[in-house]
Amino acid sequence: MDTTTRLYRLFPALGMALLLVAPAARAAVTLEGEVLLDYYVAEVDPEGYEFVDAAFYAERIENSSASATGPLSLAAWLTGQSSPNGEGTDVADAPVGFIPGSSELLDFEDTVPADDAVPGEYYAHVLLQDDSAPGTYEDSRTLTPRMLWRGGLEALGPLDVYRYGPGSTLSVDFAQLRNNRIDNAVTNDIQLTLYATHGFGPASSGHTLCSARISGLYAGDYRDRPGFDCLPASIPDGEYTLHLKVEEVNGRVGHSVLSGGDVQFRGGHLDDGYDDYEDGYVYVAGAFGPWTLLVLVLSGLVFRRSQS
């Protein structure tokens, strides 16, 4: 059986070796006519967990050989390059079954659960696979235009939020902001929104605390420690989970969310667990308010003078 080799993320060297020896002949089993792939967030449960589905459609799958095929399936394969050959991400597989010799299967369609890809812009391919020959595919169809998944913007954690200063100002910090797009263009400005939910619900089910707008990023670029300070809105007392939503301002649809830990709000504001208030400052673990720093400096001066 003539096959074109598919490269897996975990075995790129082996995959490349197989690709070099695969014959460039037309496979006996082919995708014909219209081929569609719809990859989308299908459900958000009461706790906010998102579930992704992939819907496949193939107008005709044709077996031009005299013998029956092996067990066939369609795969959703996402790559950073226009060819399906090379490293990529297999996000979904839909079983097709066997096709007798010299026959065809018309109007195949199926919707299956899918894995959630890393935010980014991808070439999306539908691969026709013979499951008896793992690591290969019989035919492929590259879909256009490229797919932008969750806006292409990604915040890398951990997400740390601290309270300090008069007015209970919040300091929002995280490790890195990345633009995973591949279109060689800068984004518009980027909106960072901090919100709180009971569990892992979407922003619409919780409370928006504050937001910041920062300059855009070129495709493939990143920004380290892009945190910000803000004065949060007052929200009802209770236990919440903090999240940071990242999206392009007036850009293409899509966003990503970085979730943090559980926190308590008391008196409408973040309760850091410390009850030591002085002139509006809150002493946060791992940080010092300005009055604390002043006391430390004066203590040091007194100690040095006593030693002289």
C-alpha cells in the first residue's frame, strides 16, 4: 500500500526517515469533493471547564483498488507550515470504517470530542488514515484560510495577584505574554482583564475586577513580566478563583485565559490574610509596604549609630 508518511511530535527523527523513503505514488484511497472541518468550543460546564469538538465532513471517500481498505479514520491535524508533513498536533480522530474494493463512501460526517490546542494560528489539515498502518496517511486536504485558535495570544503563568497601597490597589503579575500567530504582522493593542469567578466559570459568570491595555506584539514575539497595577472594582464577599483574560483589541475573534489560585474577598476587596492595616497599607507576604521599609531603614541607622 502506498502511503505518505505523517510525522508525530514525539518522533520527528523517525518520521523524517520514513518520509524520505515513502514512494510518491497516488494512494488507492482518496478524499474527493468537498472536505470540511469545524473545530470549536462546544460546551462550558457549570464550573467553567471548556470542551472542544471537531466536526468532519467528506463528500466522497473513494477506494479505487480491487481490495477492501483497512480500518479508516479522519484526523484533524494542525501545523505551523502549509504542508501536512512535519511536526504538528493531532487534535481529533473520527472513525470511518472499512470501504469495499472499487467503491466509495458518500457524505461522511461525524462530530467527535477534540483536544484543546495551544492558542495560535494554524494550517488545518484533514488526514485520511488507515489505522492498521500507524504514523501514515492515505490522503490529505489542507483547508483555507488558516485557522486562528483563541486569538493566538497566550499568557504564561503562574498568575500572581497582590494587594498593596491605599485604596487596596492590586498588582497583577505573570511570567510572559506571547503572540503565537504566524502571519508576520503586529497585533493591535492587547487587553488584559482580571476577573473572579466561583470556580472556573467564564468571565461572564463572574465579576470583572480591572483591566489594562498594552501595546501589541509582532507574530512570534513575547514580553516578559508584563504585569500591571490596577484599582479593582468592589465585589461581594466570598471565595473566588482569579483569571486573566488576554485578547486583541478590535482584532480577530479569539482569546486565551490564564487561571490563578483561590482567594477570599472581604469588605469588597481582596483579603490577603493579614489584618495589619496602617494608613491604608496592607503588608503582603513576600512584600513590604512603604511604612515597613521606613521602619527597617530607621532601625538600621539606629543600630549602626549604637555600634559606632
